[in-house]
Amino acid sequence: MCDTSKKEQRQENADPAYADRNRLKHIEASLRTKYKHKIFNKFVQAICDFDLVRPDDKIAVCISGGKDSMLMAKLFQELKRRNKIPFEVKFLSMNPGYTERNRQQIEHNAALLNIPIFFFNTKVFDAVSHVEQNPCYLCAKMRRGFLYRYAQEAGCNKIALGHHFNDIIETSLMSMIYGGEIRTMMPKVKSANWTGMELIRPMYYVREDDIKNWRDENHLEFLQCACRFTEQIADANPDDPAPSKRQEIKHLIARLSAENPQVPDNIFHAMENVNLSVVLKYKLNGTLHNVLDTYDNAKQD
């Protein structure tokens, strides 16, 4: 070990705050070096491709405590550091009824990563605890409503969620297999209920494996889904995650990808290459169109 490394080690042992600052420096540096192309550049590419951040935006970066949203917060900080676009961020973290342990974990990670979060409390978990049909859907809908409300009250015009590439392709496949329709998570959506508000997903191109690698190489520990339902299952079956349709789809894509690594990209690109001339029906702006509407005037194959 060189003299500089020995000196740093002595300082870290003597001063925990110094150790945390040094650790943060390495975590942030990893996004500018090893993970620049796989994570930060993908983040910027989505912002540019879909026009997600505009001058003078005030964006509520929504932090659940998981790896995706915490990484998204660091990426927004890095984007602001480069000062290419004048915009503001506010880091919002909603407590829907976390255990004290989980809340402390979020606060610990936010302090370690130098993310100045604003915590607000709700009782979403209490509201959905007795719902038997689709409690996760209702929980997500209620949480999003609260996020829009607090973001708007804070003067924000956008909320940013940490959905990544794998979330996108899983949702696309779930919609086909279980919903009987072709649809996906959009990179940005105007709110129907909150005037002037917009939802953006700047992690659209970032792969989950790259997020996990960044997390693990920096020895970070984040929350999984911390609702009471999944925690109860995790306590009963620590080696088997909570069963869900999304988990089934995740495993299906993994099995198919083992035989053909192009499967994830093909699912994603399928949503960019919808050929309306060879689908039976499609809906556009609320109007249903049928293949027979234009069949007689269509060109022969």
C-alpha cells in the first residue's frame, strides 16, 4: 500500500465523517468513469431523445429508497453539476407507512449519498392493507397522487420516477400476456388530474444489471419493495421473493435471453416498430380503428 493510501486509511479510522466523504467521492467518481457510458450517458440520451428536461423546469425527483430512485437522484446531481441545462430539482421521499427501520435506512443512504431529501408522511399502506384485489395497483396509484400533490405545492412542474429499461420491457410483455393489449410505459406523460404537471422517466435506457453492478461495487444497500405485504412474505420465505406477475415475466425474459441475448432489445424495439397496416385493430386518440376500415382501398401485397 502506498503512503497516500496508508494516510487515507488512518484518517478514515480516526474520523468517520472523513470516511463517508471519501466514500461519496468514489461513488460519484464511478458515474463519471466506469459507469459513464452504461449509466450516465444512457440517462442523458433518454433526456435528449424524449425532451424530458427543459430550461427552467423544476423537477421533483421521487425517491422510494430503492436502488433505482437513489441512483436517479445522483444522476440528476451530476447533470446539474455539468450545468448544460438550467433547471432545479427537489428530492421528495414519501413515507407511506414504512417501519422505523426502513425509514432510517432511506435517511442513512440519503445522508451518505449527499441527497437532501424532503420527507412527507402519508397513510397509504393503511389504506390498502385490507384490499384483496390488486392492492399493488391501488397503492401505486395513491402514491403517485400524493407525489403530484406535494410536488405541485413545492412549485415543481414535473415528477421524475426511476423506472428503467427492464421495467419498460416487462410492462410491455405483461400488457400483452395478461392485459390483452399492446402498450408500454411512456418516457413522459402529461397528468390528467394535475394541471401543468408531467411525469418523466429519465432512466428509460438504463439496464437493471448495470444499476445492480454500480450498487454492489460501491457496497450500497437499498430497500426492496418495503410494503407490509411483501415484507410479510419475505419474512416467511427469505429465499423466495414475493410472487407477482412482474416477477414471472422477469423470469421468462431471463430464460429466453439465455438462449437469445437479443430478446430484451427486441421487446423494446417492438414498441418502436408497430406497423398499423398489419394489426387487426388499434386505438388512436380514443377512437378505435379496424383493419376493414381501409382494406378495400389498400394496396395489394
